[in-house]
Amino acid sequence: PLMPPAHNVLVVHPHISITPEERETILRSVEYNVFAFSAALVTCDFLSDSGTTAMTDVQWAAMLRGDESYGRNSGYYCLLDAFRDVFERGDNQEYLFRDVLAGTIDSRFYLNKFLKPQSGGFVNGGPVQLIRPNFFVVPQGRCAEFLLFSTMANILEASRASARATSSDTGRDEGLDWPPVIISNGFFDTTSANASVAGFELHAFLQPGLTDPFPIEKVSIENPFRGNLDVAAASAFLSDPQNAKRTALILLTITNNWAAGQPVSMANIEATAALARQHGIPLFFDACRFAENAAFIQTFERGYSHMAIAQIVVDMFAHADGFTISLKKDGLANMGGALCFRDEGVFASRFAPDIGIRLKERQIVCYGNDSYGGMSGRDLMAAAVGLHQVTQEAYLRNRIGQVRRFAQRLVEKGVPVLLPPGGSAVFLDMDGFFADCGRSYGEFAAVGFTLELLCKYGIRSAEAGPFGWEWDKKTSAKERDLIPNLVRLAVPRNVMTDVHFEYTAAAIGQLYMRRHTIPGARITRGAELRIRHFQSGLEP
Ligand code: F0G
């Protein structure tokens, strides 16, 4: 069917003109690190879909209705309600649009909100929010990860210390159930960094076949949900009682950024939840791209084509005991994040009944008062509206359709692309790209490709392969084999037109034609750094 446009563009950012020679000079000055290259000099910026969203007129309007009070600003209440609406009720007709924007809400509205006790879900409200806090505003997703993992680790360490004190009395070895484990379908880089810094051992069970061929003709009618957790592998791991005892959390990343932005099916969410329940382990989502994931379920999973996105989201989250979210993705906001867990659910009972209080203490120490969490009140308003708008069907059709058409254009140029494309990005298969060039992983040929693309055409992408995933630091063949060789072109939300995609596909097509001439890259500084792609120096 024909797809009508989902929006008009009302604000325009013109590009300045710049030559490849000028870009080369700048690249040299920033040690060929694409993250350090000035955005003002980039023509098509596919570095990230995070925080790069063009906000809607309603979001801009709502920002003026926020306030910057130190305690309990209005945006805080709006965000709480947005979370209840979107993740628990599936109600998209919120007062934000009718009342906040029309200006008919007065302080009595907020007074009523404070007096009304609300509990049972992800967002305790009213007086309960003070006694059993379970919802935490933070500046971005990684702060939610830090808050969660560091607090869990503290609790686990304390209980281990007390168990050890007992074991030295009894002579029994209580050290076997250590270190604690987190299981996932794929950890994003900040997630794995935060979890391993906190002391967790990480096990990613990805569905095999991420890079298997998939016919382009089937891209709009089928999806193998390659972001799924390999439930059989996770179950086998947990069948060892020592492993089950050590496993503190199962974390489903939806969509699965590590696995090329691929979606997770509802069936997989259900199976994962059943596995988690069977072992009494809490199931959390890394929910950054929850709406895109819901759109994939609606389009491709049997039984969901007639269900509204809003309802699919509620059904997905009914299986979670808690979640972290970066509102910079499917919050349609430029900044923001949150952590929440189910009131009086398995998460609190597994770790500590007062874990919410401990999380809140850490939140206040690191990010300020709990009702702003490092955010300005106006930005909370933007995220509250964004959460509602991102679940609109027309928006999602446009979003997923744009990424899909981008992949199709690249395929038409003969460029090896991972198919089907995920929701937020197109990934180039760099093994396929350089297949006849005899490049070894140690040459970082895909990094060389990103430098050439930026220098010659002003198009910024990011390597997600041997360099980013630190192939050279892995000691076992098994770990090395797990690392895909990809380049990511992440598509900012509501920012680009089809002209951007045409230009980029043509540019990459030209580079593909002369792939033998593209130099690899060498790390000149900081190879040893953690998350080094943001920090290290390189040269072609
Ligand atoms: N989880 C996932 C799945 C992510 O993709 C990201 C960020 C985070 C957590 C952390 O959130 O940036 O708000 O702190 N991904 C961005 C990206 C940076 O480009 O993929 P954050």
C-alpha cells in the first residue's frame, strides 16, 4: 500500500559547503576519531540515533509549560503519568495534549496527584512514592545502568560479606556463588561497561545467524527476529544450579542494538519471562527502542497485526520486572533517562526490600533531587510528550519505512547490507564488503571505510566491529568469533529526507566500486582504553 507522509518539516538547518581537503585537515587534527569530528562539517550524520531527534511542535510547546523548581517540578508529574500511560495503561489520550498545552491545568491538579496514593506498577505515586520509591529520573540511559548495577552489586557484596563471616564460623565455603552474573540477548557497550565495572560476569546468548543471508524481496513481509535471546542456551546455562544461584538478572535489550538493531519477538519475551520466573530471577528490559520493537511485532509476528501499538507495548512490559530506558531514543527527546521496577515485585524481594530507598540515595548523590535527576524541568516535559508521540502508528510506519528504504537503496547499489534492517539503523556487512580484498581483522578495514566516507563525502558512520568491540584484546577464539564486522549507519528520528539516503547510498556505492583502494586504519593512541572508540587516536 502507498504510505502517506507522516509529518511536515517546519525548521530547517542549512549545511555549509566544505571540501574533502578541508575535511581531511580537520580529520587529521582530531586524530582520525570520527566522534571528535565537528558535526557542523558533516553533511549526513549517521553516527547515532541517540539524542539526535528533531522534536515535534507539541514537544517544543510542552517545554514552555514546564518549570524549573528544585522540588517536584510539573514535568516530573507529567513524566510519571507518561510512563503509566505508555507502559501500563496503553492510553494515548493523555491530559498532556488536551490540558497542559491548552493551559487549563492549575496547581489543584498537581495537589490531587500528590494526594492520590498510586502503587503496584512501575511508577508509585502520591505518598507511596516517598516510602517505596521505584521510579528514578536520570540524565540518560547509562546513568540508569550505573544506578542499577552499582546498587545491586553493593547489596550482593554486603550479603556475601555477611555469609563469609558466618562461613568462617561454620567452616563451610560460601564463596562458590560469586561473581554475580547478568544474562542478556546482547549488551550495549555502556551496559556491559557499567555492569562489569560493578563486578558482574556477563553472558550474552544471541540467536545464531545474525549475518545469515536474507532475501531482499522478503524484507517487508517477513522478519526472523534476530534480536531474540537464545532461550535454549540461556536455559542450559541456568540448568547448572551454581549458575542459577549466581544469576542476578536477565536483561532483554529491545531492540537489540548489539545484534544490529534487530527486534525481539513477543514469543521470545514470553519465553524469557517464563525462564526468569522458573529460576526466581528478575527480568529487566533495556527499553531504549521499545516502540520500534512494538512496530516489528505488529508488522511481522503472527496474531498482532490488528493490535494497536499502544497495547503491544503494554503486553511487552507486562512481562518485565523493571527496565532502564534512554529517553534519547524512543523518548524522542534530546536528553533523559529513567530506571524503574515493579512495586513489591520479584526485584525488590530478590535483593532488598529497601532497594528503592538505596537507589534513591545514590540518585540524589549523583544526579540531584529525585524529581529532576540531572534534568531540567522543560526537558522532562519534552520526554513526557515524546513517549506518547513515539507510539503513534503513523510516526512508526514512517520511521521503520525510512530505514527499510535506505537499506533497499544500498542493496540496489550492490553494497552488502545486513538484512532485514533493524529499526534504528542500517548495518553494512564489512566481511562481504571487503570479501575479495584479503583484509585481516587487525587492519581495521571497516574503520578505514568510515574515514574515507567522512572525508570524501561528509557522511559520518561508525564502525561496530573488530575495532569497536576490541577484537585484538580478546584472548579466546570463541570470543573473537562472536564479534561481527559491521559499520552502522544510525538514522536520527525525523531529521532526514530521502535525499540524504539517496546521496549516501550513491556515495557508498562509489566506495564499494573502488574498495581495493580504501586504506585500513591503525590505532596510534589509547588502544588499551575502555570504550576506546570514543577516545583513541587513529590514522589511515
Ligand atoms: N542501551 C542501549 C541499547 C543503547 O543503544 C544505548 C545508547 C544505551 C543503553 C545508553 O543510553 O546513551 O542514553 O546513555 N546508545 C547510543 C547509540 C549511544 O548510539 O546506540 P545513553
